[in-house]
Amino acid sequence: MEIKNKKWILKERPQGLVKDSDFELVTESLPKLEEGEILLENLYLSFDPTQRMWLNDLPGYLPPVQIGELVRSGGMGRVLESKNPDYQIGDLTFGFVGWQTYCLTKAEGNDRFRVVPELLPIPTMLNVLGTTGITAYYGLVELGKPQPGETVLVSGAAGATGSVAAQIAKIKDCHVIGIAGGKEKCNWLKKCGVDEVIDYKNTNVHEELPKIAKNGIDIYFDNVGGELLETVLYLINLNARVLLCGGISSGYDSRNLPSGPSNLFALIIQRATMQGFLVLDYLPKSQKAMEEIATWIMENKILHREDIQEGIENCPQTLNRLFTGENKGKQILKI
Amino acid sequence: MEIKNKKWILKERPQGLVKDSDFELVTESLPKLEEGEILLENLYLSFDPTQRMWLNDLPGYLPPVQIGELVRSGGMGRVLESKNPDYQIGDLTFGFVGWQTYCLTKAEGNDRFRVVPELLPIPTMLNVLGTTGITAYYGLVELGKPQPGETVLVSGAAGATGSVAAQIAKIKDCHVIGIAGGKEKCNWLKKCGVDEVIDYKNTNVHEELPKIAKNGIDIYFDNVGGELLETVLYLINLNARVLLCGGISSGYDSRNLPSGPSNLFALIIQRATMQGFLVLDYLPKSQKAMEEIATWIMENKILHREDIQEGIENCPQTLNRLFTGENKGKQILKI
């Protein structure tokens, strides 16, 4: 049986939001498997802001996607064929499947896949039990060390990572302030139990935040970067922890860097820490996070939602939804 | 015996470098001691950049000096009279003596004094065994955790704190790059054993640093703040530690804040930490640092120098020397 794979390759480096014409959707016939290889049928793609960064020609924590190469993306696929003893036909796997309908791979190095038990619907697993949930867990719990009664601020709070971070902070008995764009997202955050919600699209967040964060800020889980950080630094408490998870406000386009906060000095006055982290470092020990998050989901302590687009041809526009803020919850594409 | 005390009080809040006319030098007769009080003859004043910040009307880690109040300053004095059982006549004491010739105090709270053994000349004790040495020790050793072979960058490296930090980094078998202003300071740093020295007054440090820091930067001990941090962030290695010790480039004048680095994103890519700290937090456990530093001084592993001005009337201009870079080593004033 000959298998036709449809895949998106990078044609030129995008500027700002991506255009379909930055890529090319090509169809290829897949060869027969060689020893050690597996063939996956890709089921769902995960869309994360970091994917946009991989399209820039800059050194990062992973090499940039090169012109002519398949666009890198996490996702879930099912093993159709296997000549690799680590994978059985029918296994559900998580890893870098890429923007394509099938994935033929040696499953080595960064292309290794994790075989996952089918506990929950796949989109849910890609969300709260995927990299987004694990990012939130390790960033907030391990680095932030939230203490009962502390004030935790989360930006991008209605996003896949932010909403889990905010809800874990509630579970840890913190007072949680969430910032999100638009009434719909803010209402959803209130449903999630977030104590105070600021709608940055309909209020001046720089004026609102100091009024709302009356007791200062102990932990800032930052998904957006940019100007907001300066406002937050004026409000941090002694020994505050600023956790840099992402910088969506820059569009993840390195040509569009905002100037930084003029008051880093606040970190000295308050003996505070600012720390960047990447989920990659925590994947080897993700089991603990997944088990705890799964328990919280079953106990209804963590609400989640997925925004599921459909069709391989919609990959580029689905990526943009993360940066326009159109996505309602974890951005996923069903192939 | 009536004692006349000469003291500098704050008359108006300075802008940028201080002027004599921002202060007033007044003479007062001191009253007799009451129960619990001590009278010190002030011997040497310590000048530190943070003193300039206390003159701003902004909340900080210590309350601002108010208009009409004595200017706050660390220093050493000798006990002339005591009605406090914790202090004996003749004791040499370290604490906030202020810009004055005598100090009559209850020695409570922030005005407590530490009785110090007379191991070394007083200016040396105020330097390497004083807050500057302790700052360098705890910042670099406890927070920076330098490992053999790592590259440590120190800005303000010829300053009192920077030079000790740079030399401790050498003791810890690191490769040390120091940045200082002017040939004289750079030559002195080379004598201290610093591996690479950049003279920011005679070269473009933003161009030189990337050439010299070929293996990247693992620890940045930052005394200057400002633009340099952005250049450094492009050069940090995985798990780098950026230690914010001070921001002399701002002149410690809150009306003169430089915009921050546009590339804080580097902290995410490199999973790096930026941390502010204050020596105040470490004073209770300063004994360990003092003993270790004293040993290194006796072994000639740490060179030090003091810049000693004289005369109480020169306090304001002596403070400015820290910001003009005129000081050669730890800035001290002999009363």
C-alpha cells in the first residue's frame, strides 16, 4: 500500500504573523520502512507559541527549521507500522510529528516519541497532560514554590499554560490575579476560580493592576513579556519570583523586540528572582506532574478547554490564532 | 565635658550628582547620655553607591533620609562613653554612624552596632571585611555558585565590591573577565589576576565583550546595570546566573532610569536566572565570609586598595567620586 503524505515545508522566513505563502503544502509518496523506523498516522497537532520562534533564523534551544524542511510541531499520532522494537502497531504516541499527515521516522534524539496511555480524549491529553500542563506545573510549583496566602499574577491567563498555572495556584491556596484579553476569556477565568481578572483589551492594565494587587505580587507567571513586566516589577514583594514562561506580546518574531523594563533595580530592592525555563528540561520527569494534574482534573479542580481547528491545509492560519488571541483555550488541529 | 558634633543634614533632594548645597553642615552640642545610650567618636566613613539612593524620596529597602535628617552612612567609630551593657569604652564598632563626627545613639534596630576586633587597619576592615567584601562573597559564592572552568564577568570590576568578587572567582578557578573604566583601573585589575580586562572608557565594550567572551558567560556579577546587560544577555550560557548587585550607571537617581534589555527572552532560551540581592540579608551570617576573606588576604590571594579622603566637610564631594569613577578602590573618608 503506497501512502501519500501531505506536509508543510518552510519556503521563506515569515515576518510577524505567518502567511500561507511562507510555506508550501507538498504531497510525497512515503518509501517502505527501513530497520528501526516507524510510521505514524498523525491525529492531532499541538500549536504552541514557541513554534513561531523555530521559524526564525536564530540560534535557540532547538535548531531553527531550515528552508525546505518540514515545519516542526508537537502532536499525537498512532503507530501504523513499526520496525522498531520500542513501538507497537496501535500505540498512541506524543512527540514532534510535524505539520504533516503521516510521520515516518527513526524516532531518535529529538524525534523520539513517548507512548502514552489513552486515559482521556487526545485533545485533553495534548492540553493539560501535554507540554502546556507540564510547563505550568513545573514553572509554578517547582520554581515558583507558591505558599498559601501569597499573591500570584498570571498573564496570558486564559491560555493553555496560563490557565493551568492559575488554577494550580488556587489549589495551592494562593490569591490569584489573571490577565486576559476580552470578556469571553475573562468570564471563563472566573469560572476557573481565579480571584481577580483584568481584561487588558477593555481596561488599562497598567492602571488597574496596582489597584487590584493591593498586597503586592509574590509570584508573576509571565507568558506575555513586554511592557507589562515593568508595571509588575513596581509591585513585587520581598523575595518575589518572576517566572518567564513566554513572550507572546513580541509575536515571537525576533525583529520585533520590545525594550525591557527600566526598573530591574526592583529585583535588588526586593531580593527577587527572575527565571526563565523551558518545559524540555522537565519532560524526563513529567510523570509526577501528569499524575497530579490528572487527579486534579478528575476532582474538577482544573477546568480546561481546547480550541480544535481541522484540516492539514489550515496549519499556518491556526498558528496565527495564538498571536491574534483568537484561540479559546489550547490550540489544536485535528488532521 | 561638652562635646560639639558636626553633622551633615539633608536640605533638599539632590538630582544626579550631589551638591554641597543639597546639605547643611551644622554644629550641635551633644546632651548627656541617657540609660541605654552610647557615644561614639566616628573615625572613618564608608561610602557606598546605595547611600545616594537613600537620598531619593522613594520606598526602598531602608526608609529614605528625610529633609532635615542626618545623612545615613556606614562607618567605624570608637566607644567614648557607654550606658549600654553591650558596649564598652574603647570598643571599635561598625554600623550606621552617619555623616558626623560623633554618634550618640541607643544602638537599637537599624542603629545597632557590631563590635569588631582590631585585626587589620580600619580602612581595610571597612573595605574587604566590611559590607563590600561580604556583598561580593555572598553574591558570588552563595548565589552564583561558581564552578571551576566557568566564565565569570564582573562589571564595575575595579570597585570595592567588584574587585573582591572578581578575585574570589579566580580563587574558585573560574575564567574571569573584568570591565572597568580607564587604564589605571584596568592595570590594577590585571595585577589582581583577572584574566581579561576591558576598559569601557577606551574601547567599545559592546563590540569587545563578544570577542573576548568566546565561551559565553556563566555568571555575570553586575554592578553597573544599564545597556551592558543587554549585550551580556546575548552571551549567556545555559543555566547562567545574572547577579544584580548594583546599578551605578543610573547614578542611583530614580529620575534617570535607563530602559531595560530587550532580550530578557535569553533567560528563557538559556534557562537562566537573574537575581537581586542586598548585603543586609547576609550580615547576620557575615562571620563565615569575614573569616574566609581574612584568610585569603593573609595568603595574598585578594588584593585590595582604599581611596581615603579626609575631613567631615568633604562628605558630599566624596560621595560623588563613586559616580564619576574618580575613586581608586573602596571609597572611605577619614574624619
